[in-house]
Amino acid sequence: MSFMQHDVPLTWYLLLSAVLFSLGVVGFLIKRNLITVFMSIELMLNAVNLSFVAFAYQWHAVKGQIFVFFVMMVAAAEAAVGLAIIIAVFRTRATLSVDRIDLMKL
Amino acid sequence: MNGTLFHLWYIPALPFAGFLINGILGRRLSRALVTTIALLAPLSSFLAVIGNAYGFFGSMPMPASLPILETCPLPWIALPGLHVDFTFVLDQLSLVMLLVVTGVGFLIHVYSVGYMHGDPGYARYFSYLNLFLFFMTTLVLAGNVLLMFVGWEGVGLASYLLIGFWFQKPSAAAAGKKAFIVNRIGDFGFLIGVFLLLATFGTLSFSEIASKLAASPMWTGGVLTAICLCLLAGAAGKSAQLPLYVWLPDAMEGPTPVSALIHAATMVTAGVYMIARTHFLFDRAPLALGTVAIVGAATALFAATIGLAQNDIKRVLAYSTISQLGYMFLACGVAAYSAAIFHLVTHAFFKALLFLAAGSVIHAMGGEQDMRKMGGLRKKLPVTFWTMTVAVFTIAGFWPLAAFYSKDALLYAAFVHGAGGKFLWFVGLVTAMLTALYMFRLWYMTFFGELRTADAHPHESPWSMRAPLIVLALLSICGGWIGIERFSSYLAPSVGLHPAVSSFPHLELILTILAVLFALEGWLIADKYYRRKTERPAQLAAAMPAEYKLLANKYYVDEFYDARLVKPLFWVSQYVLGWVVDFAILGGIAWLLAGIANLSGAILQRWQSGNLRSYAAWLTLGAAALLLFVLLGHHFVEPSRMMVNLVRGR
């Protein structure tokens, strides 16, 4: 376990987390397919998880790891509900393009 | 206090229970049950008064000052500087008034059973009548001005409901509104008086105000005059005095028993009762007292002259009521409160009798109220005729009937009251003659001669209507036999002693003979014009068309008020308040606010595109802005903080 301690500093983990998060944001913004958008959200969540774990390891605090479990749980629930919604939307509208799902307009 | 006494709150509470039961369930109950409840309420209240009176006289010797019996069942308002409770006071004054209100009230309830028997609103009628008794007994028993005001407004409400009882008739609905609104004008004065009392004395309790006044015997006039004039405005509204009397003749649109109970015997005398109740204030305000006397005398004469030329039997009686109330005010104005209350009591008997007998006539004529179509009813309605005869002779003031004693007492009190008193006495004397004239005119037109219409088949009224007539006739005969000396010494603890003292021993006898002669003169004129030479009144009216029209149209007072007060008020309401204030100012502000909301909504609406990715973009931008603020925020915050410190001089 010594390689983590000595060879890879915290900054790198945070940088990786930031890169993953930004990828998620960009995907969330530019992708049209609803499933891709959904996956981008998952990517953002996991990027945050990575930074949590890294900090927890650095400061020897178990709270960060507990938080990650919570996030994973919420993400799992969200995936279940979200995929159900996606299926329902596809069945009724026969499309998954977010630009065409604009029923929330006033 | 005294353990043998009933609780006073029974007296108003029992009619209130009757009101609730008949008002809520009356439509589902059988007619017999409604009648039973409606009659039990005033009867039990009357018995409670009798029980209290018995306990009251049992506790002789009576204490000389207020309060005789003061109970406080419930606290009401307890604020710093204002403390008012639901206080009931039983003393000589309120006892007399309660006996009249519940006793005559019960008789009129009995009469109503016969009079209203076919009406679809039977239960509603009796619930209103019980409601009236509840408020009237509250008014009479009230131990402070505010509770009296509650009763005062309450009887106004009951009066409104009963005047407009047949609300399908537009004239009845309008008369109810008129009574309510004209009374509001007087009540405004009353309310100002209450505020002035509170500001001056810091309390509203009658007994506390009286004791505070007794503690400073030199205090007269000034703010007391203002208070009394305000109270007089209220009394003039409720008791139909000049210039606020206009509602009472129109109030005759209500059922006749209502006119008898509310607009003759009890409610309209509330003003007199209020002045007697607050006599310790009026005694210290000679100017206000003089105003009371002048208003009373003027009203008595004015209304009596109008009564001469009316053809509606109930309107004649209405103007007669106004005139008799003027007598009572006249007596109050010369500080002869016991004479005023004496006349109030006898008036309650004979005027209730007059109205009930008139109601019996109207009932017999199938709703006809125009005296020109009546006549010759003497044979067909013997009981009504004889009781009406008693009432007519009583109101005219013949010996030994009730009003002889009371009218005599108050005219005598006016005569011995200083220099102006002679004039007031003379006005009263002329009014007495006019009273006899218009009452005998009514008597002759209704009961003598021949029936002047073909489509009526008069029949005597049922026993439920005849019995109250007979009881009231007996009371009208005997009601005055107690005599003013005994009555005023009985009332003395409440309203002070009758000030009538004269150096001339036979003065009272001479004045009495004069008054009776004047009344006799009135009778003779009526006899000549309406029995022996029935064509003369028409000739007289033709000879003096202007004068006759003036009287028949009631001096055009209603028209004057309409043109000078009501129309301008309508104009102000419609144009100034309606168009400028309501439409332009208030409506404009509302329109402006709605416009701002609409406009900003239209702008902000563009944000809500429904496009998921645009929402996401805004979300991201917001998060980025927050992040930027966290990172660089201190650069923006610090300079402003420095500015603040600079201004503070650090």
C-alpha cells in the first residue's frame, strides 16, 4: 500500500476527479440522447465520490467513505427510477432525444 | 347579595333560548310546539322578573343608592384603562322597565299567535320577537354604557328584521333599511358619547360615573354638556324625535303586533330610559337638558299636527307615538324623570292597546288600513270597539284613566319649571287638544257611520287576540291609579326626587281641569267634523288647500331629506367614492400591480423553454458563478467593507 502513500499525491486524485466531473458536465450539456445524459450524471457523481475517498484517505477520516456509500445508494435508486422514466418516455413518444422532450414548457 | 333572588341573567337568556330553538329548528317543528316555545320564553322571563321583584321588595328597607343588585356573570374587556364586564343592574328603574317589557311583551306574543296564524314565516316571526326581548332586557339590565349599547344595537337589528318581515314587499324592505340607517345616525352620536365618557371618567359603569360625579359637586357643563348632547342624538334616533323621527311612520310596514311591541311600547322608549338612566349626567348639563325639553315639545306638537291629516290607521298611531315620546322627552328635559317614566309605563299600556286594537280592525277588514274605507265597525267588532274606546279616552287624558295621571304629572312638572316651563306647558296643552282631536277622528272614522267599502266582511278576531286586548284595557284604566307621588317616591333612589314644588296650593288642580277641558275641546271638534257633519273636513281641506297639502304630505320632511341629504349622498357615493376613489384610485392601483406582474411574467417566461439542456446549462452556469464567488468573493466584499469603515471614521 506504500505506493499510494508515497508515489501518488492527493493532487492527482483531485485532478482526475475534476477531469471526470468536467467530462460529465460537458456530456450532460451537449449530448442529446437521454441515456447518455443519464450516464453523464452518473459520471459526475462518481467523480465526486473519488474526491471524497481521496480526502478520507488523506485525513484518515472515515466520514468521507460513509458519505460515498450514501451517494452510491442514492445513485442506485436514481438509476432505477430514472431508467423506468426513460422506458416510459420511449414507449409513449418513441424518441430519446432531449430536445424533443419539452413538455415542461409553459 | 340576596340569596332568595333569581340570577338576573335568566331574564335575557330565556328569550334567547327561544330565539335559538325557533330560529334553527322552527321550520321542522309543528306549529303547536313553535307556539309553546315562543310563548314560554317571554312568560318565563316575566316570571323571573316577578321573582326578582318579590325578592327585591322582600329586602326592605331598600338601600338608597345604586347599585341595588349588581351581578357580574362574565368578565368581558379587561385592558389597561378600559375595564368592562357583562354587568346587570336591578334597581327601581330597571325593574319598572323590565315589568313593562316582559309583561306587555308576553301579551303581544299571545296576540301574535292569532294575528300571524296563517303566515308562512310563523316560526321566523316568533324567533325574531324573542330575539328582540333578549336584546331589550339586556339594554334595560345593562350596568354600563357599553353593554347598554350592545342591547341598543341589538334591538335596532331586531326592529330591522321585523319591519322587513314581509321582505317580498319592496316598501317593507325599504322601510327596514330606512329605520336601520336613520338609527345609525343617532347611534353615531351615542358612540361618540361613550368615547367621551371613557375619556372623561375612565370608566363606563353607571354607578362609578355617578359616584365620581357625586364626589365633585361643582362640576357642571363643559364636557358634560358635550356628552349629554351626543347621548341625546342617540336617544332622538331610537325614540324617533326631531329631526330623526322619519323612520317610525315607515316602520308601520311591519306586522301590527311588531308595531305595538317595538315601535310603540318598548323599543322606542329606550331613549327615554337611557336619559333617565344617565340622569346624573343630564342634571349637570343644563344646556343639554334644555335641548331635550325643546326637542321633546317641538316633536310632540309637530307630530300631532301631522297625525291630523293621515288616513292610514297605523300611520295615525305612529305619529301619535312620536308625539307621546315627545311628551316623555319634555318631562326628562324639565328633570321630572319619574313623570317621564310614569308616562312611559302608561303609554306602553294604552299605545300597545291602540295598536293591537288597530291590528284587530285590520285583521277584520282583511288587511285594509285606509280609514276612509272603514266605518260602522262598532256592531261587528264589539270587543275591539270597547277596548279601543278605552284606549282612545285614555290617550286623550280623561279621568280616571291612566294617561290622565301621567300626562297631568308631566305637564305640571313643566309648568313649575322656571320661566321657559310655562311655554313648554302651553305647547303640551295644545298637543293634548290635538291628540284628542286626531284620536277621536280615528275613532269616528273607524267605528261609526256606515262601512265605506263593499269588498270587506268584518268578523271579530279569535280569543288569542281578544284576551290581550282586554288585559291591556284593564291596565290602561288602572295603570295610573298608583299616582305620581307614590311612583316618584318609589323611583327616587334611581332617578332622584321629583322637583315639583309650588307655592300656590290649587295650581295642580287648576292645571288638571284646564288640560281636561282642552282634551274635551278636541273631542267636540272631532265629534262635529267626523260624526255630525262628515262633509265638513273635505270642505275645509278644499278651502285651505295649501295647509291641507302641507299636513297630508307630512310637511314634506321626507322629500326635503331626500333632496338635501339622500340625493347628495348618493351623488357623492356614486361619483366621488364610486368613480374617483373606487374605480380610478383603488382600481388603478390594482390594475398597475397586475400590469407589473404580467409584464415581468412575460419576460421571465422566456426562460422556461421546456428544453432540458437549456435548464442544465443555466444550472451549470449558476454553479460556476457560485464557485467563482467562493474563490474570488473576498475581492469584491473587502472594498465595500473598507468604504463602510471609512464612512464611520475609522
